[in-house]
Amino acid sequence: MTKSIKPTLYLASLLHFLSDPDIDGENAYQYFENGAMLVEGGKVVEIGTAEAVLANYHGQYGCADHQIIDYQGHLIIPGMIDTHIHYPQVEVIASYGEKLLDWLENYTFPTEGNFADKEHAAKIANFFLDELLRCGTTTALVFGTVHPQSVDAFFEASVKRNTRMICGKVMMDRNAPEYLCDTPESSYEDSKVLIEKWHNTGRQLYAVTPRFAITSSKEQLVKAGELYNQYPDVYMQTHISEDRDEVALVKELFPENTDYLDVYDQYGLLGKRSVFSHGIYLTSREHKRLRETGSSVSFCPTSNMFIGSGLLDITTLEQEDVAYSVGTDVGGGTSFSMLKTLHEAYKVTRLKGNKLSPLKSVYLATLGGAKTLQLEDKIGSFKQGNEADFAVLDFNCTPLMSLKQGTCHTLEEKLFSMIILGDDRAVKATYVAGVCVHERDNA
């Protein structure tokens, strides 16, 4: 980590969003081709053209008490936000050929069993966070395992990096190996201790985390709902309608409920801080209920394609006014990179007969994700006073990218080539609260 103590001016092209570009067009974003951003005390002070910001900068600070970091020729965007990812599944990534329920049984559950060992959990947590930062992701909504120590290890690693992370202990008391099962009572007590220890400790936030309806009894879902309502500013994360077999099994386990979402609704798990991952097979009634409660869906195109679960129609979510964001879903997903995930999102949308614009893609990975997490007053844009989390993107990171950029004449063309051709190599540097936490080796 390279600490930035002095007021610092970053020179680069700058892009951030004020609103949804599909709704507000050019008024939805600010782009400064020759831009500058002033950061002090880990917060954004000012952005604008280099000429204007430099004039204010020198007027306020003179020539003695400042530093300038020159990223001209690069693009600075807010740190990207991943709204669905499993840190204990790093070693599961790229596991061959299973449908969802078999994949959990054969790969995921055995791997998660190792997280009873806190030393192992800490090792993976450190690797996981470094990998996110290498890809320009500065905030994520993260699943731990059923073991409380897995969440302690994660937050301890996050505190060291000062990253704004959201994590929770998985609640799971049935339809899983015995070594991964808790009980309704223990899951409640363990989660309560973790909430009171970590939620709002520095930049750390907690999410009540029933894995999904299949692995939680009704008694445990009651306890999850109690936690979510007892601590009204915590989050709730779970899975929904990822796979047809999963949907059918939920119907079998909860015959009294109208549909999958109704299971969670019955136990008080819907709300503005509730994020439901996948949502491929949700019905119009479920969309309506998500809209009414302000709950959101995390679109996970990479894992949906890899596991073969199906294609989420985000156009339908748009039409039904359901909030959504984007998640990598590592380890079902095959990359930590939000750029590669947005690449897959474009393909899924095309397969559904629609388009996902490059501007909307970057919005979803920044301000859109922040809005679904109710954090737009802190991250996701360069609004004055926001936390200075940002990624520096390199348009010449590979020979092919550099060649393609020579044919790009508009911002949209440059962004689209970045999304389609970019990955972790495109991230020149990543900053967390004004501190450089990753810098790509130029060798």
C-alpha cells in the first residue's frame, strides 16, 4: 500500500455517473477527456477539466503542500462494485461440468468445509481481496461459509486494506453435509455476534446470509428474518431462481408458498438492502413484489453461462422497474474481473434479442451497484465528499487493445472495446480511500 497523505491531484480522463444513462442520456454522466480529480483525506474534493481544477488547486494549496499523480492517457472511473461473490469458492473456480445442485454437492461444499480452519480462511481471504483489487473492484457483497471464523478472517483482511466490504456468515441447517450445517439457534447467535462486532466497524458492513431456501428450514428462515429486522441497516443476501431444478425443489419444500420469492417474503427478508442473486426464472408477480419492497436482483452472467443455468432477461427487469446490478459469482463465475463479467452480460443480452450499451455497463458496475446497496452517498461516483475509491484503466494494456483503440473515435467506442477486450491487465492501478492498493507491474 502506498499511502497518500498530502492533498493529491490525479490527471487523467475521468468518467462517472450521476444517474442511469438509459434514462437521462448525456445528462447521466460527466466525462472529462483532459480531466483532474482532487483527493484529500480519502475523499473526493473536486473533479473537472484539468485546467479548471489545477487553477483551484494551486489557488488553495500553493506550490508546497501537494502532489500530482499523472495518469494522462488513462481513464479513471469509480471503483467497481461486485454485488454477488463467494470468497470461499476461489479454489472452486473452473471446476468442470455440473449443473447447479450437483456442482454444490461435488465441488462447493467440500471446499467450504476447509474454512473451519481460520488460518486457511485468512489465507484465502487475503488472496481474494488482492484479486478483487487487481481487477479494479473496491466493494463487494460477499458470502462467507457457515463458520463464524470465516467471516472474522474476511473482515480482518478487509480492515487491513480499508476496503468497503459487505459479508455474512452462511445460514444453512439442512440439505447439506453435516459438517456444514448449523442450527436455527446457532446461526442466529453467531450472526448476531458478528453483526455487533463488524457492522459499521470502519468501512465493514454485514449481510444476513441464508444460503438459499433449499438449505434453510422454516425455523432458520424465521431467525434470519428476526436478524434482518432487529438490525435495520444490515443487508440480506441470498440466491433465487438460478436453475429450473432448484425452483422445482423449492416448490416441493414449500408447497404452501405462492412462489420462490414468497418463501423469503413470508419470513420478512425483502427490503431495500435485500439482494437476490440470479433471478432468471422469476415471474411477473415476483417482479412486482421486488419493486414494491425495493429489493434488487444481482445479474450473474458469467456463472449462469458457465453452469448452464439460463439467461436472465434484464430488459424485462427494466420494463417491470426491478432494480438490478451485476455480480461475478466466483466460483461459479469464471473471473474476478467486472470487465469480463460485463462482456458476458453483453452476450447474454444479445442472446435475449436486446443490447446493453457500454455506458449502461459501466454505470451498472459503479453507481448502479452503489444504488442497489444504498451506498451512493459514499461510493460509486466522484460526487464531492464521496470516498475516493477508483480504478485507473489502461487503453493500451495489450497489443490488441492498443490496436483497437486506434479505430475508436467516441467515448462509447473506447468503453466498448475496454469491456470486450479488457480484464485484470486493463487495470493500471486501484485506489481505496485515496490510497494506492494495487499497481500493475510495468515490466
